[in-house]
Amino acid sequence: MYAALWHILPGPVWVRILILVVLAAVILAVLAFWVFPWIDDLTAPVQDVTVDQ
């Protein structure tokens, strides 16, 4: 799969590396700002623990 992605990308090696670094940064930003908060909202009731005395 990675070899296929590498061959699809245009340009010389340094351009391909730059494209992959930018793509990885975009994926991490999407995960950090949209996916992880959405998952946190789904699991928040499980984390809210109260103990009655």
C-alpha cells in the first residue's frame, strides 16, 4: 500500500516527502480537533463517576 502511494505522488523524492509530511499533519489535526473530541463526548458519561457517602 505504501509503495503504491509513493508511486502515485508526483515530483522528485523531496516533494513526495513534503507532501507526505503535510498529509500526516492534516490527518493529525483532523483527529485532534474533530475525531477525538467527538469520541470524548461519547465516552463522557462513562467517565463521570460519583460516590455517595
